[in-house]
Amino acid sequence: MASFPTAVRSSRRIALNFVQRRPISDITITRTGKPILRTQGGRSSLGGHTATVFGATGQLGRYIVNRLARQGCQVVIPYREEMAKRHLKVTGDLGRVHFLEYDLYNTESIEASVRHSDVVYNLVGREYPTKNYSLEDVHVEGTERICEAVAKYDVDRYIHVSSYNADPNSSVEFFRTKGLGEQVARSIFPETTIVRPAPLFGFEDRLLLRLAGVTNLFTSNNMQERYWPVHSIDVGRALEIMLYDDTTAGQTYELYGPKNYSTEEIAEMVDREIFKKRRHINLPKAVLKPIAAILNRVLWWPIMSAEEIDKEFVDQQIDETAKTFKDLGMENLGEISDYTYHYLQGFRSSSFYDLPPATEKEKLEDKKYIHVLDEL
């Protein structure tokens, strides 16, 4: 009888080892020789990657954090404002998402954020300068500190999100500092993956929602600048693919949508969707730019900035030598006209809130009547 419990324990041990055994395909050797356990995904799965995402509290951050956390990655989110990170707590299962307070000027806090990671995403960016941070401080010096920490701890991958039209010789301060940031990243960490997304649209964007709001009143170039707007979800998926594909290291990617638009064309699309006509007053650049610069310094909330006025005169240029979504195996990208109803429904009046997207015939017919319930 004494041998029976021993036999039971032995059978349990064998069964346990059988269940925990993983196929060799699940084990991946990283660039630095570290073995990483990769799973098939799932909110409660446990993978081996630890990712740090700087700038995760911005528009693009939620899309990559959610994708990483549901793949079983440990995600470290450096943050500056307590209230700005709350929505990221539920993007992953309990224990998947970790928060560390940091300061872009504080090298020690940056090093603490990347010390245990094997991939670092840098989504940090400013559309306008503030009293605490200039564009040079954020896009160049901030990138330098992050890259030095990445190189110091020999992180496997560094993915740097820049901007379309990034060019160190650009006349636009935003594009110039973004271009300098790319140079700094490559000089310190040559395996940097550079990502240049086009203007993003999606939840909490600064494209559709800005054009639908009443505060977007003044323009300087009659909204004639042209670009290929790209869906935030598509860019988030591309950033996730780059983590699992080591061939993307050291490459540059231009991520843009399937169709070219001017801001005026998108504004007309927005007006049709919200059943309202937003006014846009054109002022000469010499007049509007100084006004925007003063407003940017006086008001604490962003309305307009001198940099945005400069960007209105520059069309998006595609770098033909850079790789695109196709090189990541991504097809059927989101087209902005397919999502205006979804993202702009909240700007409709109660008279039209539940109506489906109107056809051109219905829109023409609707103009013949006066709707007494319309907002004035």
C-alpha cells in the first residue's frame, strides 16, 4: 500500500510536466541573445516581453498598450500626470500594466523605466511649445535621454514614433525638431526603428474632432494642405507587429492612409456628417501666426499655435525609400470617410443623432426643408 501514494505522485508529476511543456516555436531568441517566451495571446496570457511605452497617455498610446497587454506582455507606462493615465489601467489584465512617475528632464527616472524592458516605444511628442517644454526639449533632448538609457541597459528593441515630413532642414519647427530627433536616435542606437505616421484620426484625435468643434474658426491657407490621414488602430497594429518582427530593426516606416485629402475636403465631410456648417475664416499668415503664438502662451489649453499655422503650408511628402504598411503585411487599411459617422455622432443635434449616414440624394432633399428642432 505504501507504493500506491508514491505512484500517484509520480503520475501527477509526469502529467504536470507534460502540461507545462511548450513547443520550441514559442521560445524566441532576441537580438541580444535573451530567450523570450511568446504566446498565442489572450488577456490573461503570460508572455515574456516587457515593454516600456513613453507617451502612452496620448492619442496613440492606448492602441499599442492594449495590444501589448492582451498578448501577455508586461507593460511599463512612465507618466507625468496622475489623471491622464487612468484609462490605461484597464487596457490589460491585473498585473499586466505598471505605472512609474517620471520627468523627461530626470535621467534617473527614465533609466528606471527602461531598466527591465526588452522593447521601448517612444511616443512622446508636442504639437506646440509650453512654458516648461519647448519642441527642442521634447523631440531632441528628450529623445537623447531615452536613447542613452536604452543603450545603457542594452534593450533589444527601440521603436521611435516620429512624424510625417520629419526633416532636420524643414522651415517648420515641429518637423525640424522631429527630424533632429530621428538623427539623435540613430546616432545613439543604430537599430532604432523609425515610424512616421501621417495625421491620425480616431477617438480623441486632433483632426476630425477639431474640425467638428466650434473653436476651430481661423485658418491661414484656406485649408489647402494635403495629406493621407491614417487610422490610429492601424498604426497601433503596425507598432505591435514591429515588436515581433526583428527584421524591422534599423528600418524607417512611412505609415499613411489609402487616400489623399485636403483639410478643406475633410471639413466638408465633417459638416455633412454632423448636419452643421462650421465657419472657417481665412487670415493671412503674417496676421494669424503672431496671434496664435500669443494665445499659445496666454491660454493653458490648446486652441492654436504658431507651429500649426506653419504646418498648414506644407503638404505631406512621402519618402519613397521608406517602408510602408505593405512591408508589414497589412492590407485593407481604414479610410477616413468610413469612420466619420462613428467618431462624429456626438456632434449631431438631437434631431439627427440616431440617423444613419445620409446619402447624397437625402442630403440634397433635406436642404429644401426647415427643421424647427435644429440648433441655432
